[in-house]
Amino acid sequence: MADHRSRLSPASRRPAAYGERYRGQVAVVTGASAGLGAQLCRDLAGAGATVVGLARNRERLHALAAELRATSPGFATVQCDVSDTVALQRTLDDVAAAQGRVDLLVNNAAQDPGVRLADIGEDDFRHTFDVNFFAPVAATLAVMPGMVERGHGTIVNISSDGGRLPSPGPGAYSSSKAALSAFSESTSFRLGPKGVSIHVVYPAFMATELGLSALGRGLRRPPRMTPRSVESVSRRILARAGGPSLEISVSGLIDAAMVFRQVMPRTYHRLRRNW
């Protein structure tokens, strides 16, 4: 699949302007070493935030740090396997202690077991949920008390359109993302009135390593109008984070498919079975 950066107009390649929204904020991004996570770090650093990127891959984190420290001296990285929720919560506590607080948490780290239904086992499901669901839950619980005490904060959970429109397959990835969406909505009812914004993001298909590997395993290529670049998804997230909407959906076509599913469920499922 072609790199979607080539489809961006010159104007859309320029850094987005968010006013002073992120200037001086402390932001933590998981899954920061590549793809959407790395782009979010770039955009937040460019908007004046103090960014801490978490990921497993030390070499990629070092490369990202070298790239961003020239323009964002406060940028920092921490090697962390988010599936180890004890270590993840300890890392977030350390960030809050060092920086004074965490204003923005982006739970972006994700994994797909890449196993066929005929071969998948219970351990594959457990590890997928450890990364895609329990890690965001643990991270949210770690930063939530401080945000509630201060009366402000933003938590962004990167879900998947597969969580609301599952594709044929073993269902480990899609079910973990559906659980994350439900957790996000449930907690938003309680945390919103206390000044803490919760968002669940449906980013459409991105040509990241995760997305391309899914195509390589046989995932049907998404419709031409649905793929998005990591740059455009990052801009959409940061433009809407902290606003009143729970959901940040990137593709209007997928939103329309949700309506079609509700209005004509039997037809939808018949078509989806072969797509």
C-alpha cells in the first residue's frame, strides 16, 4: 500500500495550530516508538507540551528522542512493556512525581496476535487483552486520582473500528478494542463532571506496521475512502481532545456503515461475512 503522506496537500503537511492548548502540558503517550504514537509525540512536542513517550523498543525510542530533543528539550522516553501493568503504573507515578502531574494520557499501544481462528489459543487472547485493554485500564487508574484532584485532565484511548464493526476472524483484537470502548464510555459518565475528559478514538485504517501486517495475513483491503495517514489521525485527535465528545471518529464512511448495521442488520452481516 502506498504511503498516504503523498496524498496530503502542502497545507495539510504543515504542523497543526492548537493555540496554546498543549503548551506547558505534561503528556504521556504509550506505543510511542512508531506509527501513530510517534506522530502524536511529534505533534504534541511541536505544540509546546512536555512529552514522555513509552514503548518497548529501546532503539526506536532513542531515535525518536534524538529527533525531537532538538526542538523539544523536555522530551523524554521510557522503555516500558505496558502489558506489565505494575511497571506501567510505577512509570506513570514516576512521571507525575518528576513533572508535577500528568495532564494528558494517550493509551495508544496495541498488539494483534496474528493467529488464525483455527490456531488461536486462550493465551493469545489473554496477552492481547493485557496490552489492548488492561494496560489502558491500569494507566487510567494511575493518573485518574491526580486529574480528579486538580479538576482537569484528558485521557485518550485509541480503540479500533474493528471494535465496533468486527471483521471475520478470531476476534481477539476486535474484542479487546470493544472492551476498551465500553470502559471509556462507562468511566466518562463519572469523570466528565469532575473535569476529566475521556475520549475513545476510531482511527480508520492506517498503513502502520500493525495495519500492514494485518493486510499481509489476509485482512481485506479497506475501501479507498477509509484509509488515513498517521499525520491526519494525530491532528484530528489533538484538535478534539479535551472537547465535549466522547468519540473521535476519523472516517465518515465507517460512521455510515454503523448506521447501515443498525438499520439493516441481516443484510449487513450477510455482506460482512464475505468482506
